[in-house]
Amino acid sequence: MASDSSTPVPQKFAPSADFSAQAHVKTVAEYEAMHKRSIEDPEGFWGEIASDCHFFKKWDKVREWNLPDAKWFVGGKTNVAYNCLDYQIEKGRGDHTAILWEGELVDDKGEPTDVRKFTYNDLLRDVCKFANALKKMGVKKGDRVTLYMPMVPELAIAMLACARIGAPHSVIFGGFSAQAIVDRLEDAQSTVIVTADGGYRRGKIVPLKKNVDDACGMTDLVKTVVVYERTGNEITMKDGRDVWWHDAIEGCADTCEAEHCDAEDMLFLLYTSGSTGKPKGILHTTAGYMVFAAYTAKMVFDLKPDDMYWCTADIGWVTGHSYIVYGPLQNGITTIMYEGAPNHPDWERFWAIVQRYKVTKFYTAPTAIRAFMKQGEELPGKYDLSSIKLLGSVGEPINPAAWMWYHEHLGGGTSPIVDTWWQTETGGILITPLPGVTETKPGSATQPFFGVDAAVVERDGTVLPRGSNGLLVIRQPWPGMLRGIYGDRDRFIKTYFSEIEGVYFTGDGARFDEDGYFWITGRVDDVLNVSGHRMGTAEIESALVSHPRVAEAAVVGFPDELTGEAICAFVTLKGDSEASAGLKDELRKHVATQIGAIARPKDLRFTDALPKTRSGKIMRRLLRELATKGRVEGDITTLEDLTTIAAMNTKDEE
Ligand code: PRX
């Protein structure tokens, strides 16, 4: 595997003349003029962009901004599912494939045994049927519907059905545990869950229904569980509560009028980790999110009618919401959905899919790229990847070596790479190259998208010039921005709008280089990014202390070659509990049961005491040093008890 130090990295990569010539935006001058207008006249700019979408009633005002509250397309009436389906059909795309899905299972020859194609007409029919089924169950506009499903087309169908009737969805990633489901259900006060008997992952069955049953055992909120049959594993169905998906849609009409939603009606909640407390329900509304998802998808991936576009994310994360479902479908193209793991049955699976469907645009995460690098370049080399025209990266900083590997082995040395920076909160991509225009620098997300007024500032809000490192903020609202944290106005204001006055604070640090390019340096709060997945240290700590033998826990991140960042937990035990390898395993498992496998600490160390300041605050900086270098060499003058660090420095790992 090429390492960062051994790979000489040319400074900039310009898009090829051929790519630029066919792109939506072709020249730097065009980008600059459009960007300038989008900042100086956001209402004019976004009003024009939104005119490409379908509104039942046009807005009265494009934008209202009363920090921290943004409203977009005020007074407009629209429906996101209508825009994804009916509107595409009206434009003549009815027989075009909307979703091309490949299941994880393969036959003896390695060929997929489950492939399903849905045209826009098919998808509309199935969405309407399920929308009618939801209505029959009593789901009404405004009711939150929880979706805990594997990567099957029915997940997208359920989302669109919710959107069609104006019932916000709350998708929970299928890797989360029963406890995590309960936390989200209760916060959203959601009484209906849609799940599946199981999901396939690396050839094994993930017991989704069982997890839902366990969750229902911890709360009496849930009135209805809809179960899609995917794996055929044995499950129990509770009378009066559980209903099979196929029974629920039985007899339902295949047309369903789309609700005329207000522009600011809630479209979905998506829970994500913060630096304190439980996950927060990020609230997105209808018209602004819709317009932003459609337009960013079109411009960043340079979408064209015949694209075979594949985003490898799970729909349980925001990337899947915006760039598997809502963005691509509004562009009338084919969005590919793959059910399983990148290494099932082997590490060639992704390249086989690219070759099989002649994928033109491919969007994945740096962690995946690094995992592929480890397997060797000969694997993609065995496949015809010449259909690829553009590559995308998301979720974490991409190291230059991974960027170069992506460029050479997947992009044939010519396809532009869009390193897209954004967040669950931003709804869509905010900092990114435009593929026909931007000269890319490996490792930099480059420049702000249209309407995005990004800056790097100091804690006191002072805007820093080019060539500086600082905190990344956005100074004007954009259509896709979050409208709140569900049920927690104070946390919304405190997290995003009070640390730095007058602007949206991203929680990320960034370098603003001499050319005006942004380089994201990572989170500056107590949020970790493991394989592009966000984890709050507080959440993992509270999972650990919920174990009867744990007295106190502190969690930090440390660099990991594969996952970007990995989790290290420092744990002190109660009374006479003895530290042992067995207990260490037990605690790591305990975290996985409380949250999900992605939160399982890679490293767990027992310690007699945690390093604290005199005011009792855990000194995470010291723990990070310990986790990374094995010892603390930095300043420890504010430490309350110097002996703790002395002990940790010398103590062998248990
Ligand atoms: O730290 C940034 C990192 O991921 C965080 C957002 O995580 P989440 O809400 O889960 O959304 C991930 C998918 C959009 C950011 O605060 N991040 C995301 N994209 C990049 C990134 N860091 C560096 N480069 C990126 N392209």
C-alpha cells in the first residue's frame, strides 16, 4: 500500500477539457460569477433554481432569515415524493429505471441472485400503495414514522411514502442496537416502526425484527410494527401490533394523491451524535431541503439523463437520504442501491457491480478506499471500469495517498474527484469541487458550493485571512440547512449559533489556504469520526458507565490507518472489581449492545484514576496523547493529581 510519505503528490489536478466541455458549469469564471450572485442575491439565485422543481403553489418569499431561524420558499406548497416521481414521469422518465437494486447474495459463480429494477412508474405505484397502507394504519400528516430496515428498495419506498402523505420519517441505521432504537423512538414520539425480518450483511442475517422486539420491550410507545420479509428467518409476530408489509399493502390502491405540504413542514428527522448527551434529532423541512438536494446532486455529480449513479452509503445516514434517494431521483436518473458489504463474497464485489451496470458516477467514503488499497490494486484492475466518469468522496478527510489511489485505480487518471464536505445538519453538500471547473488538490474539499458563505474564524468570530487555520463557519443560511433539533430549541441554539456569534458553527476545524481552498482538519468538539460515522464520546461513556462494574469512563479518538479515527476508552472500575482481559471484552461488547457495533472501542484501558483539572474536568487532551503515543509529554500543569498521569505513563496496558 502506498503511504502518504512515499507518494509524491502533484499539487493540482485540472479537469480534462472533454469533461469541462460537457459539464453543467464549464469555466472558473462561470463558477465565480454564479457564486458571487448566489451570495449577493440569494433570493434571486435560489428562486431561479427552485423554478426547476414542482410546486403546487409558488412561494411568496424565497428566504426569511432571523438567526437562528431560516425559512425558504415561504408560503409555497410542494411534495418531495411528487418531485421525485410524478414530476419525473411528467417529464417523460416514466419508463426509465429509477432504482436498480442488487442484493448481497450470490450464486456459485459469484453472480448476484437478487437484482430488482424499478422504473419511475413502478416506483410511483409501489410508493402509493405503501402510502395508502400507512394511511390505513392511521398514520396522519405530521406523525413521525420510524424506519429500521436493511438496504432494500422498500426502505426508499417507505421514505417516499412518508413524504407523500406528509408524515416525517426517522430512519435508524440497521447497525444500531435495541437501546439506540428506544432512545430515538421516544425522542421522536413515534408509534409506528417499519422493519424487516432480517437483513443480509457479509452472508449473515442481522436480526432486525428481534432488535425491534427488544426495543418494544423497553417502551410501550409502539402501536404498529410493519415487517418486510427479506431473509425468511424465524421471527415472532405479535398479534394486534405486527403486520407483514405484503399484508399491509394488500388491496391498497396504487394511486395516492400527494399531500400539498407547506414549504416548512417537517420532511424528516435524522438522529446524529453531538458532543453531549443523547443523539439529537436533526430536523429537515420540505422545500429548502428538496431544492438543495436536487441542485447539489445535479451540479456536484454533473448528472446527465443516462447516468448510472452509485452512492455506496447506507440510507441510514444522511448521505443515503440526500444522495441515494432525494437528490438523484429528482434528477430523473438511475440510482443504484447495493444491499450488502463491500467484501462479500470478496473484495472484488464493488468492481463487479461497477462493471455489471456500467456505473458512471461513483460516490464512496475514504475508509472504504483505504480498505480497498489494502487489498491491492490488482483487484480493480481485473474489471472494466472505463464507464466511470466521476468519483466522489464523503464523510471524513481523504488522505492524499487514498485520493491518489482512487484517482489512478478507479478514475483511470482522468475522472474528476469531488471531495464533498457536509454534515447531517447541512442537508446537502456545502464545500466541494465542481467537477468541470475546479482544479483539485488531493485532501482538500476545495471551494464553497453556490449559496454557501464559508469562512474560517477564531473563537471570538474574527474572520481569518487565507493561509490560516481556524474554525469553520457558514455566515448565511442555505436552503438545505437544519431547522432545529427535535424538541430541543436550547440545544439547537447552543450547539450551532452561540459558540460563535452570528454564524452557523460547524464543529469542524479547517485550513483556508493561499488559493482560498478549504482543508477540513476534523472535529474540534467531543465528536469522533470513525469510518465516516459520527460518534459522541459522551454517548460511549454513558454506555460504559451503565455497566455495573464501571465507576467512570472517558473516551477519546486516536488516528487509525483504516478507519481514520478509532475509539479508545479509559475505564476506572468500582470497588474491588478486578481488571481482566475478560472484563475488557465484556465492556467492549457492552458498548456494542448499548449503541451498535460501530461504537465498540478498539482499545480499552483500565486505569486507577482519570486525569482531571482542579475543577474536575477530564483532561481529554492528555488521554488523546496517551492513546496516540502511549505517553503524555505535553503540558500537565493544570492537572489536579500529577500521579495519575505518572501511573498511566509507566503502566503497561492491561
Ligand atoms: O467532520 C466532518 C466530517 O463528517 C462530519 C459530518 O458527519 P455526518 O453528519 O455524519 O455526515 C457525514 C456525511 C455528510 C463533518 O462535521 N466530514 C464529512 N465530509 C467530509 C468530512 N471531513 C472531511 N472531508 C469531508 N469531505
